Amino acid sequence: MNINKSVEVKKLPAMNLAYLRHMGPYKGDANLFEKLWEKLFAWAGPRGLIGGKDFRSLIIYHDDPNVTSGDKLRMSLCITVPKGTKTEGEIGSMSLEAARYAVARFELDASQFQQAWDWVYGQWLPSSGYQPDDKPCFEMYPEEPRDGKFIVDICVPVKP
């Protein structure tokens, strides 16, 4: 696992999102993530919503897997979309407000995501002077995976 030498605390802008939600276990299920991304991108592609300077893809985790039972875990695979984008069926829309986040960049393979989250919450956060804020935490993907490696920004909302 490659950890960025520093975690940057910065204000992230508000984002309008189209999402596909999954409820149930997901840890270590690469096929599940692949199918969900394919479904979201199959919806977004024909609508011209993929790509561009401000395009982002992210996964919001709504529940703590250490507290919530596996069958009740919720996650939303999201892409940024222009305000007012119409969604339908399984694809929903939501907004994230602008907020201050700790952003930790990692280069990971599929088996290392939990280790990265554990490092952010177990090592960086306790010694940072910050505490988690009551907003969604998420993974943001600045580029597509290559050779089984993911570049991911783990984004944790923080307050002093």
C-alpha cells in the first residue's frame, strides 16, 4: 500500500451527484463493485455525463461496518452531474454540501481498502487535532484503475 506522505485538509466544493445505491454486504466483493459501476456508467454514457474537467466518481459509505450489520450496510456509487440532471429508476440524485475534509491519497489493490481506512481513522485522525464531522465520508477516484491498482482519495469530513 502506498500512502501519501501527508494528509491534506481542505474545503471540497459542493457536488451534485447521480448515484446507484447498494444495500447489503460489500467488503471484498470486486464483482459487485464492477457490476454497480457498469450499471451507473451505462446510464450516464448515453446522457453525455461522463468526463470533463469537473467530473468525479466516488463511493459514499453511509454506515460504519463496525457498527451496522452487513445486510443493512448502505453505499452509493456516484458521479458528479450538472445541477438539475434528471434521474430515474435505480439512479437517484443527491447533493453534498461544501465542507472541510481530510483527503488521504493511496495507491491500493482491491484487498487493501480496509487497511487504508483503518490507517486514516486509527492513526492519522487521533493525532491530527481534528475530529470527524457529521457529514458523509467517501472514496474519490481521480483516475481509472490500472493493472489492478487504484488511486483513491479517502475523504473524511473533519472539524477542529
